[in-house]
Amino acid sequence: MSEAKKIVRVTGVTKDFDLGKIVVHVLKGIDLEIEEGKYISIMGPSGSGKSTLFNMIGGLDKPTSGKVFIDEVDIAQLDAYELAWLRCRKIGYIFQTFNLIPVMTALENITIPMTFAGVSNDAALQRGMELLDQVGLTGRQSHRPSELSGGQQQRVAVARALANSPAIILADEPTGNLDLSTGEDIIRLLKELSLQRNVTVISATHDYKMLNVSDQVVWIRDGRVDKIQQRDELDIKTGGLESAAH
Amino acid sequence: MRRLVALPFAKSFQMAYQSIRVRFFRSLVTTMSLVLAVAFLTFTQAGNKITTSLVLSQDPAFLPVLSKIGYDVNPATADSTSTDNIGSSAKQRWIVFLSLLVCVVGIINAQLMSVTERFREIGTLKCLGALDRFIVRIFVMEATMQGLAGGIVGALLGALVACSESLFSFGLSSLAYMPWRAIGTIVLYAIGTGTGLSLLGVLYPAIVASRMLPVDAMRVEQ
Ligand SMILES: Nc1ncnc2c1ncn2[C@@H]1O[C@H](COP(=O)(O)OP(=O)(O)O)[C@@H](O)[C@H]1O
Ligand SMILES: [Mg+2]
């Protein structure tokens, strides 16, 4: 197992938020190694620091101390151009609130990252249509986000995240704003895509439905890694949780 | 290998245009304050120019009206006054200045709002790989389009009202003395002023927003 490539490495990451009077210590020293092609769930109660960690891994925020390596590159060392390139080509982001651009159609939303990546207009449109098919939105290319349901919007977001064939997909509570069965559909879609394309999926969640598809679960509690479970250790547990949830 | 992200000029233009078109009503409100400011500026300046040229014409037909609205129609003094200044007394200039100031604040406020209500969008674009200057460029293009549209409409409106007013007060014969060239220059300057103000209003908030970390931009409640 140790010979697999470590696509993400987090060492001693802490994050404090200075609120003027008090300083909140949200992450208190996170060490994590994530292998390429795995489906990782970061589990933990609300407020435990999952989103904060997600932002650090994705280069959307800066750690107070510690380092984040993507593909063995310390992202704190990147300049603005390289960081934009990383966000554009290496990582696909999926958010709880979908975050589509409201004035653009589904197809246009999917093609923005390709435009930034320098893909020609025709090629981007063609690939955008293929991605729409793959996420099950055939024929919805000219719909605006406001004309799509939550589940459909999240599918567009998944397609957008895949646009430049990133190595990593980061998803922060991707099912948080969806009903149960729509949420399951999105999880299944992410899992399928991760298997097909060997994409590493890192998903922050407190949705136990995620456990079934995860290769590894990182439990976060109070800003620290509580425990890391592999899939085989997990199966016994999921049974319990599954039956508890039903 | 140089790791570069790109946004072709045509594409950013299309994004800016689409943003205005889809948010048409919102853009209209922003542009409206510009139309009013530019129309007011053009109206007062063109009005002064027209009156000046009528005074200088020394045509007896206009004298009663001119002196009624308070102009010194004595040829000697009229000639000695700088032609630009006839009609724009200190008080009137003060009023134009104050109204312009109010309009500038209005335009800046409108552009500030239109940037802040799109913080989440800006943060998202940065997540997708946008450089700071892509964001600024899109907003500058939007502001330029709004500035030109608002400026053109406002300047034509202001000039039209100024001309109709003088026709109404001085009669059809005043048409012969209309300083068309001067009015045209005023219209062009007013369009430039409107576009400049629109850019001035958008630049600061757009630069600030484009430099935010994506998380900070996306956290803003809307
Ligand atoms: N920008 C911020 N300023 C202050 N506190 C923050 C900020 N972001 C997150 N926090 C705090 O950090 C803690 C963890 O937040 P978060 O990472 O969003 O948790 P989770 O995603 O696990 O629910 C919470 O107590 C939250 O209030
Ligand atoms: Mg969260």
C-alpha cells in the first residue's frame, strides 16, 4: 500500500481565526496522507473543522502553520499564476451550495474552467456536451441554474469539476443541500467517476451514506484527526451505522 | 513548462455582455444614475452655450427674453465677458458641481453594490482558475459598456432638452444661432465623463474583490 503515490500530503497544519478579542484554534495540527485514486471521506460533526481543512487542501485559504503538498509540491510556494493553474487543472471543487455562475447556462458553467485552461471554444463545447451526458443531464445545456433543481445543479457542478480532468476532486458537503435520494445519486455519480477516471475524491461530510463508497474515512474531531479507517475496518461499523440510520 | 491560465479578450467581453444582459433590470438601475448625471451635466452646459450664442448674436428678437431671465444684454459688457462664462454664475456652477458630486456618489454606490453582490461569483471564478486580473477585466468591461450606454443616452437626452428649452423660450428663429459644434463637443465630453465615472466607481471594489482569498469571497452572505 505504501508504494502508491501520495497525491495529497498535509503536515502539521493548524489554522487559527483571529476574531479580534479571541483567537479560535480551528485546526490543531493535522497530518494526513492521501493516495492517488482513492475515495476519501472526511467525517466529523458540524464545526469540527472539515470545511477549514478542505479549504487548506484546495489552496483556497492559507494555513496558520504547517504545509500542504499536492503532488509533492508545497502549495505555499506557488505564485499567483501557478496557484490559479493548480485550481484550474489539478483540482475540481464541488460545494454544498453548488456555486454555479447564475447568469450562465449549464454548458457555459462547465466550459469556464476549460476556457481558463486555454482549450479552444469548439473543443470546450464538445467536451462540455459529453460531460453533460455523463452526469445525466442530456438536453439541459441551455438551462440556467435557476431553471434546474438542486440535484441537477450539483450534477452541473460535478461536470464542471471534471472539465479539465483534474487529479483531485474536492467536495465539501456535496449532499448537504439535497434530499436523501438525490444525495445518494450524487454520491454514486462521484464514486463511478472516481473509478472510471482514477480521480482522487476527497469529500468532507457528515452524511453516513458516504461511508459505503469510501476507501478510507478520516474522522475529524475538534480540529484533530481522531482516527483513520480503511474500507475493510469500516465494513463492520457501517453495518451498525446503516441499521442505526434506517 | 510555463503553467498559465488564460482568458481570451473576446471571451471576457462575452462574459461581461452576458452579465449585463441577463441581469438587465439590475444593470438598468446602475446605468440610470449615470444617465441622469450625464443628462444634467449636458443640459446645463449646452444650455449655457446656447444662451451665450444668442446673447452674442445681438439679435433684437431675443433681447426681451434674455433680459427677463437676467442676462446683461448690453453689447459692451457682453463682449468683455468671456463667452464661456455667460450664464454660468458662481452660484450656478456651484449647483452643477454639487449635483455632479451627488451623481458621482450615486454611480460609485451602484457599482460598489453590483460588485459586492457578486462576491460569491468572484470567489467561484477564482476556484476555477481565474487570475485577479480576469475578474477586474470583466468588471471594467461591464462598467465601460454601462458607462458608454448611459453616457450616450444621458448626453443626447440632456442636449435635446437644452435645445427644446431654448426653442420654447426664444422661438424658432433661435435655431439659426444654435452652436451645433459646441453642443457636439459638450455631448462628447459628457459621454467621456460618464464612462470615466462608471470606471472610477467599479475599479476600487473590483480590485479589492479580485484580491480576496476565494474562501473570503465565498463566505460573504448574500
Ligand atoms: N472565517 C472564520 N472566522 C472565524 N471562525 C471560523 C471561520 N471559519 C470557520 N470558523 C470556525 O471554525 C470552526 C470549524 O468550522 P468548519 O471548518 O466550517 O466546520 P465544519 O465544516 O466541520 O462544520 C467553527 O467553529 C467555525 O465557527
Ligand atoms: Mg462545513
